[in-house]
Amino acid sequence: MTGLLAGRRILVVEDEMLVLMQIEMSLEELGCSAASVAEALAILAGHSFDAAMIDVNLNGEKSYPVADMLAQRGIPFAFATGYGDHGDRTDLLDRPMLRKPYAKAPLVAVLKQLIADHPLPAWA
């Protein structure tokens, strides 16, 4: 598959299984590699990604430490939430956000926005 998203590694941090399965299917159709992890921080320490989509609320715990690590590593990311906002971190208001539930087209648009200025890495 060709296109902006083909061959990209996308980290998906999501606690709702049905939402996760929908995202994974969409990403696979686009030629991306998708990962969903409970310990996203540990995964980030040992792996590289082109972009990330992270749920704001993971089983009652905010995903802000994951967002902070992504920002420190220069990995573009967006939030997904069913609550309507970024939560209590006003310093993250500039990050794109998808409101749940969302369809494939908005997901693709946000991912393209995130990686538009990032060249394909060596692993692609």
C-alpha cells in the first residue's frame, strides 16, 4: 500500500476493547503497524513510533505521563476522549483531539496531520 500512512508505526493507547479493535482494523487497512499497551511508558522506552493516539482516561487513570513522554521524545500525538475535552492539562490544549465515537475518516485525517512533516523512518 502506498500513501502517507503506509509503513508508519502508530502507538494506540486505548482501554475500550471495541474501540481498539476498530482503530486497529482501520490502521491495518492503511498499511500501518498498530500497538495497544497497558504499559505504554515501558513500550515507549524501548520502541520508536511515528505517531500516537492516546485515550485521555485509561480505566480511571489519566494518560498524561504517556503524553509527556511522547512530547519529550518528539513523537506527535493526538488524544481520543469521550468526555469532550483534554481534561485538566491546559498545556496540552494544542494537541489534536478526536471525540469518541469517531469514524475512520477523522482518524485518518488526524494521523495524516500528525505525520505530514515527519519523513519515513529507516525501518519503513
